[in-house]
Amino acid sequence: MGIEIEKIRGLFPVLHQEVHGKPLIYFDNAATTQKPQAVLDALTNYYEKDNSNIHRGAHALADRATRYFEEARETIQHFINARESAEVIFTKGTTESINLVASTFGRKFIEKGDEIIISTLEHHSNIVPWQMLCEEKGAILKIIPINDAGEILFDEFEKLLSAKTKLVSIVHASNALGTINPVKKVIAAAHAVGAKVLLDGAQSTSHLTIDVQDLDCDFMAFSAHKLYGPTGLGVLYGKREVLESMPPYQGGGEMIKEVTFEKTTYNEIPFKFEAGTPNIGDVIAFKAAIDFINQIGKETIKAHEDELLSYASEQLSQIKGFFPVGTAAEKVSVLSFNINAMHPYDVGMMLDANGIAVRTGHHCTQPLMKRLGLEGTVRASFSVYNSKSEIEKLAEGVSRIARIKNK
Amino acid sequence: MSSIQEVQDEIVSEFEILGDDKESTIYYIMELGGSLEEFPDQERIEENTIKGCQSKVWLIADEKDGKVHFQADSNTDITKGLISLLLRVLNYRSPEEIIKAELDFVERIGMGSIIGSQRSNGFASMIKQIKLYALAIQTKQNA
């Protein structure tokens, strides 16, 4: 069954507004998605009716809040098909999830001369934590090269693998180009040399069906706000045995079993990694976001987004001066492009004047842009609530802008 | 030569003609960039860039007959247009005039809502750098 676009759009209050006198067309979904009414309601309901600190509260509100909080954890467990909900750790976002692994797994298991492999496609959040760790430990960061289409060179990746490889941290779907990496193959090859694998799922979780058991990744990091949920909340999935082998992340309440001034023992996972009062309201609202996705179905969403992507590529390719950036065979619904002789900032601003929200610049992937010989791109990214008629408006806008310099 | 205030008034009335249509306003700003004088290639270096701008902006200044002569360039057309507006008001004036100049046209044309808050910060950095150059030249003149 296809998407009933008007019905879905009706669930997103923010979409129904004008920007600079034009109806808003929101194509910045890879940066953050909009939130359906159910998520907004879950947030206000929590603060209106259930607000309370969770775990160990001896009263009805604390009990309700704890139940909803842990139900959300279970919903996320099923969403990514983790073995158990204890493998789902709440963080501030993908960036914190990656930093958590760098500072705990990294602190314990990475030693001088060890190697960590990432790819050219990485977001800065999957580069800098590893650079910091490598600098501290005297470890070495290796980079998987890509071809001009924006696909990793798997043969070159295999050459980088050795007994020294301790961790491969790779993006599942590129935020800048949309490339879907062959992560199952990457994970199997990394495991063959005894390395652990972290997947940056910030982009992939909203577009692809995720099965962490089938993928067999050791960690997966993602953010709620790119999945129709609230900002400031993310998840780190980790295999139980790996999480148990790691030292805690931050010290504080919630993460302890027993504290004495002589010695503290730590709580079980996931609490060991969740020091302090968590982001309760947003976790509960995140469940509403996942429920929204499940109601439509990932397959249906993907089919709709794929259709939008191919329609956009077809429409925009006809424009003189347009060139796509990132033409991988497997892509999520991200269309990065440039207009000949025009700076992406200028294109983005002209589109904004038409009510069309896109992102411009290096998309926090400066090494990737350098590899492609570009300062940046214009990025239009499509979501469940976008329509073909919006893409036609984008094509009209880009066409008018391109004519300034491409007569 | 018109006074700083007269030039600013001119700019304000040009933008009033454009009205509320954001697209035409941006087109207009982009076109203004074309009026900048040719920027010397050898000056397109890191030391001449303005910090705090998202896009690259190069700005240099020298003294001509006691006045300050600015040259500027950018890799984006909108930014070029923005600098050309500033230079239209402030180029070839005495250091003292530049330092004292109150650039009320920025607010009067609603620059903040035209270019957004991030670019507005960059625009403020340009003004600051222009004034710093003027101050440096004034110091040299008084030495």
C-alpha cells in the first residue's frame, strides 16, 4: 500500500505554514525531521500528567513514568531487533553515542599501535572522537577510500584490515551523499580479523529496516530527532557481552550498585552507562515517533522515499548547469548537487526565498568534500511527508536559479 | 561626493522599491556584487580573509590621498553583493569618517531578515574589519 500523503501531512503541524510568503517545502530532513502531533502530545502529556523522576520512586507518578520510559526502551529494542532492551542505552544523540564508545571501549581496549578504521564518507562526529582517542593512545586511524560516485572501495578496505585492527567505525548511510554502505560485508570482514564494528546509523535508521542481530554489528549509534522524535536524545545499541566488558562512561547516580567512600560497584547495563536523571520526557515521546513509523511501515516509507529520490534526480538532471554529487548505486533519499558556477550558499538562499528549505555547505564532512574537490553542496533530503508536487517546485526553483549563470 | 548618510538613504530607497519579495531582493544583492572592482589575485590569501564569515571574504585596504581605499571579494555572489553595499557607503572616505560612521541602513533595510542570523554575524565581522583597517590607517597618518 502506498502513502496517503495528505493524511500524513496532516499529522505534522509545522508543515502548514508560509515562509517568505510561500508555502513551506521542507527538504532538510537529513538534518532533522519534523515531529508528528503524536510526539508533541506525548511530550505535553508526560509533563502535564506523569512528570516524575524514574526508578526507585515510591509513588504512583514515578511508577508510571518508569513504566513508560522502559516501554520506550523496549519499543526501540524491537525497532532495531536487539536481543534485549538492556542493549539499548540512552544518550544525547549519535555524537554522544560514538563518544561513549570512544571513551569507554577505547579507554580499555585501544593501545599503542592499534588501528581504527573509518571511511572517507564519515561525518565529523565519526572522525574526531577517534582522532582524539588515537592521539591519546598512540593508535593509528586508517581511512577507507571511495570512488567518484561516493562508494567505499571494499578491496581497499580489506587491505587495511589486519590483526592490529581493533575497531571499524563506519557510517551506514552517508549524510552528505546518501550512499548506503555494504555494512554487512564490512562487519563480517572486520569480525574475521577480530575487530569490533560501530555503525553510525544517524541517517540509515529513518530509511532502512534495521536488524542489528542480522547485521551482527557490535554497536550502533543513532539520534531520535532524525526519526521524527525529539532533539537531544539518542541511542547507543551494543551487544551485551561487549557493553559488559566496558568501563562506565560517566560517574553519578543511577549508574551505581553500591557506593562507599572506599569503593563503588557499578550497576548492570543499560544503567551503568546512564548516569544522572535521563531525558525522560523525550524518551517517552520518542516511543510515539517509533510507533508512528511502525504504523506506516518502514518498507512503505522506503518505497515512497525511493520514488521521490528518483523523481527528483530525473527532474533536476534536465536543468542546464545541474550536476549531482554522489551517484552511488545504493542510496537513501538524499540528493546532493551543485549548480555550475554558483556557490551552494547562494543557491540555498535563493531556494529559501522560494520557501524551500535545503542544507548547504560541507555537511560536517570536510574530508569528504576535499576528496570530491568541492567546497560544499546543496542537499535536498526527502521524507515520508514530502510529495512529488514539492519536488516539481524544487525543480522550478533550481531551474530559475541555474539560469542566472547557465544561459 | 555624497555624504555617508546620503548614500545610506539611497540604498534604503532602492530596497524599498524591491518591497517584501525576498527573491528579487536577493537577485538584486547578487547583481550588486558585480560592481566590485577587480580583486588582485595575489591578495587572495588566508591573512586577508575575514574571520567569522561562513563564506570566504577577502578584504584589503590602502591609503589614497588621505582616504581609505578598500578592495574586497568573496566566493559567493550574495556575500559579494553585501560587501559592495558596505564599500559603496565607506570606500574612499577619511579614516575618521569611517570610524565614526553609523551604518543605520543595515537595520533600515531589514538586513537581518534578508540574510538570516548566521550571515548577519558575518556581515558584522565585515563592518568591524573595515573599521579596524580605517583605525590602522589613521594611526599611521597621525604617527
